[in-house]
Amino acid sequence: MAGTGAPLLRLAGVRKEFPGVLAVREAALDVRAGEVHALVGENGAGKSTLIRIVTGAHEADGGTVELDGAPVRWSSPLAAAHAGIAAIYQELDLIPALSVRANLFLAREQARLGFIAAAEERRRAREALSRLGVDLDPGVRVGTLEVAQQQLVAIARALMEHPRLLVMDEPTAALASGEVERLFRVIRELRGQGIGVLLVSHRLDEVMAIADRVTVMRDGATLGTWPARDLTRERLVELMVGRPLDQEFPKVRATSGPEVLSVCNLSGGRVSDVSFSVRAGEVLGIAGLVGAGRTDLARLIFGADPPQRGQILLDGRPVVIRTPRDAIRHGICLLTEDRKAEGLVLGLSARDNFALPNLDRWSPWGWIRRRKELSAFERFVASLRIRLAGPGQPARDLSGGNQQKLLLARWLERDSRVLIFDEPTRGIDVGAKHEIYLLINELTARGKAVVMISSELPEVLGMSDRILVMHRGRVAGEIQEAAAATQEQVLEMAVG
Ligand SMILES: Nc1ncnc2c1ncn2[C@@H]1O[C@H](COP(=O)(O)OP(=O)(O)OP(=O)(O)O)[C@@H](O)[C@H]1O
Ligand SMILES: [Mg+2]
């Protein structure tokens, strides 16, 4: 058990280079049986790459990986799985066209042998999901689920493999606090059974709450490992970023102007009868549990889904929004929570992804456009500290957090009047979050109306002026003075 004999997993001198990018320069860490070991670091620090080496998805260029004191070299993720390593990746690897049940059993040998009857499979699928508190029909297609539910399916699948080492790359990024608590309960249970857990997360309060030890990574190298109880949140931030961060939520109140966007009795999808308005210069935070209908609401306003009822007003005048194109023409933009499915074109370069919706803004003469676009792009790369090999690097090869920053830059560049951000800082490191908050301040100072959907309560409380709390598709409450509110107050409304 913990602390005795060889660690379950030991990495030493691990190195991984992609063409033109040294993703992991020198990494060392060990995970003991029965411990939760957190791996933290800024976007692009090399965490996911390191994780993928552990799970056999990447091959290291140097260094050693040991399991139970014996060096291993995986030929494939399947080989690592056979050795008892289960993984949940940052970019979920579920198959959208297949059912939940098919996804849960896909990687499992037993299923292929056909020994388990369909009914038994269904039962075990339900059981695995209910352990995480998910009430889902295993027959539904994964592609129809929300990101959070997909995330929980991926976690359930990993748990079904009964691993000895569970590797999780930002498993809570898409979850709200209720789901996180349930997941943590399961993780603690696993720890009690002597399973080693390696966890990557940008949510530092969660890291402090669940981890026994923490390894910090910076610029492709591990700095060291500390017992979590010896660290404070401030110290951890300092280790990650390389400098102390004085104020986590640098909220500046802008003078609020007239109402820009009003939504009246809007219904559709999971949303029923929602009314609210946002003023120029104001940040309206929208809180709620997963499935409360926050994303559906954003999609209705943006014209991505058709409303059944209700009205949208801009500057007090009703507008008809049937498609996202209509919304964009009216100056409304949406940063989606699902960057892979709806945001980025993974095969295109970072720069072209940035330019996509902006193309009409620039002069039709190609080179002027390209030059302007490039300088705008470079400005954002610098201000958001987007880490990339060059403007031509395909979006696919950026780290998760840097993909998110790229999407954000795309919308910030447009001259929108209403910006709807669905989980704007998901997967983004503390330093860059800070930069994004400063950008939000800048937007409100310029009189933009901002709607910020977020599952991170400290962020909602720290950066909103007003807060709308949703529960089961309806407005469960409104908090007029976000600065004076508490997490408990919001949670109470969120659970109904
Ligand atoms: N397949 C790839 N080809 C080229 N470069 C890559 C590839 N995968 C990752 N990189 C680069 O390696 C570096 C480390 O990426 P990695 O995904 O490991 O970061 P991370 O620490 O997980 O970041 P995040 O917190 O944003 O998820 C980044 O600069 C990234 O662009
Ligand atoms: Mg990552």
C-alpha cells in the first residue's frame, strides 16, 4: 500500500518531441498505489502529452516509464490497458454515432467475445453510470448528449475496466459542482481500494481538495512534487505561472448603459419561459447545474436551435433570429462550450481558424486582408499568451487550453455588441484566465453586453455584475449584486 515498496508508476527523464515542438523536455514523477496525484501546469506545459505517454497513446523519445518497478514500453493503448491503466482523455474519444452502451463496452474484450448478453450489458452500463449519479438510457446515441454527460460516460467506461492506475486528463472541466462531488466520492473510494489516480486539472480548488501530492509542470519539464497539505493555493499558482498572481478576479465595474439584449418568455429545447435582459457594459453571469438548460438557452438566442415561443429584443426592438448568421449580423456572438464539435476546424491552421468568421470584415484585396488579419492574430497570440509553433500550426496540434484561447480570440476580434460566452475559461490555466477576465473588463468598458455561462462558481461570483440562476430550464432566481453573493446562495437556487 501507500509508501511501501516500488511506486505503482514511475517516470524519469521522459522526453517527447513533435515536429518543431519539444512538448516534454524532462519529466519525472511517481504515483503510489492508493494515492491521488495531481499534475498541474499552464496550457501547453506538456501535461496531456505526458499522460498520453503513460497510457501508450504516444511513444516517448527518451526516458523511462516503470510499472511496479519494471520498465515498460507500450506498443499501443491497448497494451497499457491490459496492464491495468485506464484513461480519460481531455478530448473525449467516444464515438458519437454509437449508443452509450456500445461506447461503454467498445474497448472491452468480453464484449467482443460475445459472452455478455445485451440485457446484461445494459444492466452493467446502467450500474456504472448510476455509480456516478447519472440517470441515462444506455440506448441513446452519445452524439445527442451534452458535453458533461459525455464526460461522465467516458469516466464510467474507465471505471468499468477496473484499473490499477486511473489516469484522468481534466475530467471535471465540463462538470458542475454536484457532479464533481459525486466523482470525487468515487475517486476517494478507489483510493481506498489501493488504486493509483493521476489527475490533470486546472481547477485548483479541486486539486487542493482531492490530491495527496501535486506535481507541477512548466514549459515541458516537471518542477517537483509536493504533498498537497504543504501547499496553499497561492503558492501553487506561483509555482505554475512562475510569478505570484495578486488578484484572481480583477473585476472592474463599468458604467452600465441601456438594455441591449432582452429575452422574453423564451422556450425551446430544455428551456422554458426564460426572461432576462442585459445592459451595455454589464456582465450577466448564468449559473446552474449541468442540464439546467444554460447551453440550450445560449443556442436559442444565437439561432442555433429554433425557439418554440418567446421573443428576442435588441435595443428594445424585436428581432428575428433564425440562424447563427442572423445572430452575427445583429451583433450577437456565441463562444460555444464544445470547441471540437462546433468551434474549430481542426485541420485548418490556427491563423485560418482565427480568420474564419471574420473574413467579411477585411478588404476584399487578398494581401491587405491577410496582412491585417495576421497582425490582429499576432496581437491576440501575445495578449492571451497562446502557445503555438507558428501561425500555420494546425489547430489539432494545439493543447486543449490553447484551442480555447484561439476560439475566444476569434470572437473578441469581431465587433459584436452582445457576447455570449459558454464556459469561457474551461480548460484554461490560472494565468490565462486572468488575461481573459481583463479582456472581459475591456469589453464592458467599451459598452458591450456580456452573458457569461459558467460552472465555476468563484468565477461567476467574481466576474459578474448580476447573476441569473437556472434550474430545469427555468430561471430559479436572480442575484442583483454578484459581489455580495455567496456560493451557497447560488447553489441553493441551482438545486431548486
Ligand atoms: N500532436 C502534436 N503535434 C505537434 N505539437 C503538439 C502535439 N501535441 C501537443 N503538441 C504541442 O505540445 C505542447 C504541449 O501540449 P500538451 O497538450 O501536452 O499541453 P497541456 O499541458 O496538456 O496543456 P492544456 O492545459 O492546454 O491542456 C504544446 O505546445 C502543443 O501545441
Ligand atoms: Mg492538456
